[in-house]
Amino acid sequence: MFRKNARDEDTNFWLSYADLMAGLLFVFILLIGAIVIKSIVLKSSLESKESSLESSLQMLLLRDTEVQKLKQLLAQRSQELSDKEKELLISKSALELKTEEIVNLNNILLSQTMKIDDFNSKIIIMQNLLSEAESNASLQNKSLQDYENKVLILSNELTSKNDVLKLKDSELLKMLQALEEKQTKYDLLIAKLQEQKAKIKSLTGIKIKVIAELKQSLGKYVQIDPKSGSLRLASSILFDKGSYELKETSKLELKRIFINYVGALTSNKNIRTQLDKIIIEGHTDSDGGYLYNLDLSQKRAFAVMNYLLTLDFTQENNLKPLLLASGRSDQDTIKFRDGNEDKELSRRIEIKFTLKNDDAMNEIEKILDYE
């Protein structure tokens, strides 16, 4: 009996212990569940707060942008107000000037009124004088009759003088005939001078003929200036901006154009015998100082000439004595029709030629064209 009770108590103890442990386990599970739920809630709360903070930050950035815009607008408004204030000051000064002008005009008007009154008084005086003149006119009519008698006497004298004039007319006719003969000789002299002028013009037109032959020889391959016969090359093709070193990519094209252009000059015997110099000119636009542009244009012209001297074509045709390099800075810029500068076309290299009699022919043309 005692053993049985001891066993029952043992069993009850372990059952109670098991119930206690089960209860503790349940409480522990509940505690863990509560912690997990709390962490989930906190996480979602933090995420919402984070998104709220991001949106607030974006709103602040937008507000800052708006504030900057408002500041700029306020600055602009302030500038406009200052401009308006200046305009008002100018208008005020203009009004003051207008007031002074009105006062001056009033003074002028008063003086003109006084002058008109004075003029009216003078008109009255003139009317009195006119009445006196009318009375004097009757007296003068009598004197006119006396003059008519004198005129009759003079007419008789004129008839006698007409006879003398007829004799002089015959002398004048002889003089006119002599003058006509001289005029004929003068016309012949003028015609002869015109013929000589045409001959000299034909001599001075050598360069025009050279340009015509040059254009015919080059055809469509190279474009030249129809007046001077010069060849223009854009600096942007040959050089980088501000540089005087030839681009490697432009050398072949420069060689081709030079050979076509100078070849057309040297291959024609009529042109070659008259050829004096082949000039490479560097040109810039008006941007920058004169000396800087002069140095750059000279260096670019020298770079082109230096390259052309290395060509076999130059050596084979003995062109070295003919080649010259010259920098023109911005002295010969190219203009639009409205007179403004075309900066793109002004930055260029020109290859041109001169003939042996250029200076003499230019002087002769000036003399012939002088009036």
C-alpha cells in the first residue's frame, strides 16, 4: 500500500513537472511569437518611416529648387525695378528738359509776336510809300515818252551798226570753216589714240588671258578666283584651330591641287615665260590681335611652302626660285554682301601668281583709265 502511494506520488510529480515544462514551453513559444510579431511590426514601421523620410527629403530638395528659383526671380525683379527706376529718372530729366523747351518756345513765341507787330507797323509804312510811288509813277510816264523818242534815235543808229555786223558775220563764217577743219584733224587724232589705247590694252590683258587659259586647263578640278586667278584653300582643312602644323590628312589633297594649279601655269610656254613668282599667302579673320594673327598667318604660309618644296614635282620643274611665303594677318578679310566679315572664308591659304610685267601693266592701265 505504501509502495503504491509512493509510486502515485512519483507519477503525479512527474506529471506536474511535465505540465509545468509544457506550460513554460508554451509561454516561451508565445514570447518568441510576440517578439517575432513585434519585430515584423517594427520593421514595417521603419520601412514606412524610411519611405516617408525619402519623400520628405525629395520635398525638401524640390523646395530648395523652388527657393533658388524664387531667389533668381527676386533678383530679376530687383534688376527690373532698378532699370525702371533709371528709366523714371531719365523720363523725369526728359520732362524737365521738355519744360525748359516749352519755356524757351514761349519766349520765342513772344519775340515772334513782337516781330509780327513790328512787321504790321512796317506794312503800314510801306502802304504809305506805295501811295507816294503811285503818284510818282504818273510823273515817270512823262519821262518814258521822252525815252521813247531817244529809242527811235538809237534804232536808227543800230541799223547802221547791223551793216557792220554783216561784214563781221562773213569773217566769222571763214573762222568756223577753219575750226571745222581743225576739228576733223582732232577727231582723226582721237581715233588714232583710241587705236593705240586698244593695242596697249591688249598688252595689259596678258594676265586676263593667263587666267582664261588657266581656267580652261584646270576645268572642274580646281576652282580659282576669276579676277586674280588665285587659288583659295580653307585653313580648317589644312590646320587645326590655332595651329600652324599641316594635317597629315590634308597633304595628299594639297599636293594634288598644287600640281594641277602650278602644272597648268608651267606646262604652257606662253604662261611660263611671263611667270614671275608663285606666292603662298596666309590669311586670318579679325579675331585676336594683329601681331598674333600676322605671326600665325606667316607660319601657316611657311608650313605650306615648306611642304611644297619637298615634292618631286617642285624639284623637277625647278619651282624653288619662284615660291614665296607671305603672312597677311587680317588685312584682306572676306565680306558678306551686307559688309559683315565672313570669318570662315577669311581663314584661308591663297596660292597666287604674278607676271613679270604686272607692275608696268597696272601703271599703264591706271594712266589709260584716268579721266
